Amino acid sequence: MRYMKILFLPAALVLFFCTTVRSQDVPYITGTVVDTEGDPLIGANILVTDLGRGAVTDVDGNFRINKLEDAEYDLRVSMIGYATKVVRDVLASSTPDPLKIVLEEKAVEMEEIEVVGDALRRPQEDTRVSVQKMVPWEAKFLPGAAEDVMRSLQALPGVLSPNDFSSQLIIRGSGPDQNLIVMDHIEVFNPYRLYGVVSMFNPETVSDISLLTGGFPAKYGDRLSAVLDISNRDGRSKKDFYMNLNTSLTNANLVLEGDSPLNLPGSWLVSMRRTYYDLIVGPFARSAGLVDGNVSFPNFGDVQTRLNVSPWEGHKFFVTGVTSRDGVDVTTSSSAEDPDSVSVYNTTFNHVLGTGWTYAPSDDMLNTVVFSYYNNNGISEFDGRFLDPVLDEREWEGTADSIKALARFFDVSVDGDFVLEKYSLSNEFVYHLGTHDVEAGFGWTYIDAGISFDIRIGDDLKEIIEANPRSRALTEPTIQLQQYHKFHGYLQDRIELIPNRFYLQPGLRYDYYTGIQKGYLSPRINASYAVDPSTTVRAAFGVYYQSPGYEKLFDNRQFLDFSEPYLTALRAENALHYILGVERWLDNRWLAKVDLYYKDFDDLVTRDIRPGFKWTSAHQTGTDLRDPANWADPFLVASDTITDKPINGSFGEAYGIELMLEKRNTERSDKFSGWISYALAWAQRYEEGVVIPFNFDQRHTINIVGNYKINSWLEAGARWRLGT
């Protein structure tokens, strides 16, 4: 039945695309809001006073108000810190002249300024379902989130974390490796710092945070569960130079930005972060006797840059770059040669470089081309010398010397390194045509991955391990290399079937993975229905595929052998999403949301289990375990072996309901904001006829988040979470 649905939907989508829908020239108003120096204003509110609705300017100061009559309207333009301006008798038409509205700065006063076009209030024509939006200041000030974007998202319904110290996201019964993470049109892997405690995203430079927990459209692919789409802001261009420094007991965050030095419209931004646990906490812990030996606590530093210029009207070029380093160097005693000592060294680097060009030949058309490079590499060293904890000379008197010699010391050393390189080229095209919003795109990705590790074991322990055929591979060096290409193309069209009420977005995506030498077609469909101006019902169905690859293993924290012939024998993992959501604004401040979802997973990649035998023995009950005479002769018993060979050996499901009530600040006089959410969820996997609960299956989850603005410079917040 599952595959009948998959086969039926492409046919249905073909009918949608082949059906001729009459394009209407719907009047609209468009323009740009700038300050007195000509710099675009982000988040300015434009209200059509006659209709009580409007729009919010984007990152370039542009706005567009659709679905108007062929008539004249008055616009009220406002933004905190600027004098409100009324523009009268603006003509809406199918080919309007773009407006340029200039706002003048003024001292911020305490009167109420109503934010009618709330940037977080999604338009009803947005067909995406299960979208969670978060503004950067929420990520920065959310209690318990360590000023981190991804840890802040863990306070939303349907989102969990592996543990209290991880910024990884467990979303609706899926692992972190099944989430697509995009920054400025660039897919990034392993976006974690401090070994997973925080993420790479700087809340001081982020402009938009969108989390799609399911049912995402065809422009996103190669992941089964969810999408996190992050946009970084451009630098401020009013002056040549700005500086902002934030410090705390454990880290510092410096942001430099200013006008473009090229005498062209544009700006630049550089941010630098550094933790100093190792510089402050380390010496304190040693002096207080909390640790022994030469301990360097984990630390990281990163530099992010963004440059944009607009040399010609309608053209914008940008460059985004990130480089970071994580490090740790720990020895648990004064010398690595001491018994029961452990020495750990690790250095990890992340580098991202992307350059893009956006071209808008008209208000109805936008094309974006992005080329990017990504590199993640690291070196790890581990040395340990362990004294058998059960060995006590007083208790072991009379024990055979051969056993005492084996049990006394075990020496283990591990050297490992990895490198993951990615080159990507993509093109995205958006075209507004009457009642249609068409999006299309294609792209290419090349991945070069390598993993190696060498476990060196002392002679005594090595003899024991190599005597067991199931463990013999541990003593052999491992090197895995993988190079493959990924190609994709997509087409989606949002159609206004009933004016101002019903919108449908069919989409189709094709992916080809050279690693497994297979291609897949993914039909998807989203719908939005406006019950009334305050209530929207949305629904989605989609087919999703995820290719196997080493870049996903970093999130999954496991090793699989993707060498030949194992890789080409695999199929891409796949999932079906069924989602229904209702969103209602109770008033201008309170939002209520309900989401129901069901995800059906198939062809999940797991480790192959092979039947075999092992040698074992038994001792006489009530006798001394240390006396070899009390043990029977070894004999064979059946024993399965879990290998690192990957197979499509599992399937599963995740389903549940999520409720959320949110209070937003929409006026300057508002003091309180926050939300309360409840999620009821089930997630499980099936292997070899056995039901296996998902590792992070959590039945009930309650989140309560509150912030109260005490005055202009002081705000208090609290967060409470219950999971069972």
C-alpha cells in the first residue's frame, strides 16, 4: 500500500503541472524603505490603513503587498527609532512603480508603537507546515541556552536533545544525522563547537532562524526529518566602522562591521568568538586540587565574515566565510606513564567559504547562484595505561603468576584523523506570475571524505584480543576513503486556487547519488487554507530520501564501512511525511498552534548482524573464581556478531501531536513574552521482527519559557522543562 501511494502521487503532480491555470494580473504595491543615508531598513512595518494589513521589509529593505484592488491606498510606515511616515494615494496595479520611502531617525520614546506587520506572523499564503521561527534576541537571551541558536531550539515542541550538554537536535523521532542544516544557501555538516556543547551560529550576526520540523518543500533534500535554515545579516552600513563586544565569565564575542570600503553600495562584517575555560577555569581547578596533571580544558575560537556589494541595480554579490578551531589536551596524572593515567589530545577545524550572486531583473523575478567550499578535519590521540581495578596484592596472594601478569597493566593508544571536503554549486530561481509563485533550482555537490584510525594495544592485551576471532579486527589499522557526487533538481509552484483563501503548492524533486549509483524522484505537496483572517489550516505530504555517506556519520556518532562493494549495494533511506496543522491568532499578541504528524521510515541503514560461535567456559558454583582448576574445559556456543557492514535492515515510524500557546511582544509597552508547549510522541524502529524503541523516544514533553522586561536595560527570564 505504501508504494501504491508513492506511485500515485507523481502522476497526480504531473496533472497539476500540466493543468492550465489562467494567470491573472493581480494589482500590488512594492518598494523599498531606507534611512536618510540611503541604507535599507530591515523590519520596517508598512500598513495599508484602509485594509488593516501590510508587510515587513526584508534584509534589503524591500517589501511587497499583494492581492489589492486596482485603486489608491494610504500607507503607514513605521519602525522603532524612526519617525512614522504616511504615504498617501499610492496606486496599486499589475505593473506598479517601486516606491522609495525614507524614514528619519528620532529619539526612542516610551509611547506605544504598534507593530502591525509582525515579522514572525506568517502570511496565510505560506503553505509550509510545521515551521518554527525564532528571532536572534530570543536565541541570545533564552535561559539555559548558553546564548546558542541550536540549544535555544530545544525549547520548542517536537525538539529534544541527546543530553543536557549537547546542542544536537532530535526532531520528531529522528536522529541528528537526519536533519538538513543550511547557512546562507550552504549545507554545513558537523556544525558544533566545544565537542557538541554549542553550535557554530553566532546570535550576534544571525538575522533569521527557521526550523521546519517536517513536510518541507521540494527545494530541500537528502535528509529524512527536518530542515534548519539560518541566514546571517549583512553588516551595518550607516558608518564606516562599528564595534560591539560582549563578554562573560567563559567567553568573548567581538563584532566589527561597517560600510563597504569599495565605494559601492554594500557592507562588511567580521565576528570573532573565543572561549577561555582553558585560561581561567583550568588554572583555578588545578590550584584548588580539583584535577591532577597537565589539564587543558576544551576550548574553541572562530572567525566569521560577510561582505556584500551591489555594483549595479538589481545585482548583489556576497561572500560568507567561517573558520574555527576546537581543542583539548588532557592528562589525568603528572605523567602519562603512571598507572591508571589517560592522555587525550584533539584538534578539530571547520572552514566554510561561499560566494553568491543574486539578480533581480524585476520585482517578480529573482535568481541566486552560490558556489561554496566546506572543510572539516581533525586529529585525535589517546594514550592510557590501566591497572586492573580488581587486582589487590593482599587478596591475590597464591594466585598463579601468569594470571597476575596478564591482569596487572593494559596499555592502549589510539591515533585517528578525518577529513571531509565538499564543493557545491547551486542555482535557485523564483518567479511570481499572477496567481503562481514558481520556484525551480538545480545543483551539484562533490564530497571527498577520509577516516583513519589505528589502535595500538600492549602485547599482553593484544594476545587476549587476537585469540577471539570476533575482536581480531580491533588490532588492525583502518583507513576509509570515499569520493562521490550528488546532483539534484526541483520544481515547485504555489497556486492561489481561491483568492485570499486556498493555496496549493505541488513540488517535484529528483536526486542522483553516484555513491550508490541510484536516482530517486520525490513528489511533495503542501496546502494552506485561510478559515478567517486569524485562522489558518495547513497540510503536507512528501516523499523524502537520504543517501548514505560519511558526512552523516559525524552526527550519528557511529562508524560504518562504506567501502566497495558495501556502498553500492545500499539503497537510500526514505520516509513519508503526513502532517496537519492549525494556527490561530487569539489577538494581536497571543498565538495558538496544533500540529499532528506521522512519519513512516523505511530502508534505514543499520549494522549487519552475522550468526556465529564463540568459546566460553563455566566454573563450579561456590568455588574460587581465581583457581583455574575450578573451571570447565572451553566449549562453543552460538553468538551473533555485530559488524560494521551497512545494510538496509530497519524501518520505523514516529507520530504525535504538539500544542503551543505563545505570547509575543507587539507593542513597546509589552513586558511579558514566552510560550508553553506540550508534545505527545511515539517513535520506534523495527529490526528482524523485533520492536526497538527509538533511542530518544520521549512520550511527554512540556516546555515553559517566560521573559519579563523590567526596564529598558534589565530583563529576567526563566525556563522549565519536563520530559517522561
